[in-house]
Amino acid sequence: MKNPRRTTLLINLSVEEADQIRAAAKKQDRTISSYVLRAVMNRIKIEDKVEKHVDNKVFFEGTYLDNLRRQR
């Protein structure tokens, strides 16, 4: 069976940040990939909640959320 198509994400971190991620992933008994994916998905959920509850164009102007809003 062929492996499904995979996407690679390159993240540049300081040595200290990488060490923190490795330690946190190990503490949660996760792979580094799983830990980072979960953190990213949690951040997206938080941003979605903020976007739904805050209607302040000055707050969002020029941000990632502003760009998402314009695409819709």
C-alpha cells in the first residue's frame, strides 16, 4: 500500500525553543509532530472564537484574521 501524500512544514526555532517543544512533547507522550499540530489547531480554534466575539476592525486590520475575513 502506498503512503498517503504528506506535506512538510519547516519551522525555524531557537535551540531553547526546540528543547522546550521536545520536553513538552515527551511529557505528554506525543511525537513532536503531534504536539506541534495540536498546538497549531488549538491556536486556530482560539482565533476563530475571538473572531466571532470581537467585531473591532482596528483590532483585526492587517492581521491573519483580517485576511481571512476578506477572503470570505
